[in-house]
Amino acid sequence: MGAAYHIFGKTVQPHQLALATLGSVVLLVIPKPWTVKPAHPSINASSPEEDKFVKEWLAKHDVAV
């Protein structure tokens, strides 16, 4: 058999180390699909008319993604 690494007193084969590294990178890079994203950001209107206008505009221009 080929060379092996000794990590924390354990013998680790190079292919096992490569697979563990790739798996760790994939888990860190892929976005988490189970996180819930809010539909719209909160509306901080200074008046009720502005709040109504923004809600109507969002309802009118809402595009299904």
C-alpha cells in the first residue's frame, strides 16, 4: 500500500483526506436551503399614506420568482 499520513495519532490514507477536504468545502460553500428568507423587508414608513403607497406598489409589482 502507498504512503499514509498520521493525524492525531491515526493513520489516514490520502484519498480519505482528499474526500474529507472536498466534503468540508462543499458544506461550507453551498447555501443552506432550509433557511427561511422573509418575503419583503420591513416597511419603515413615516406616515400611514406612505405605508399604504408602498404596500400597494409592492402588490402591483410583485413578480413570482
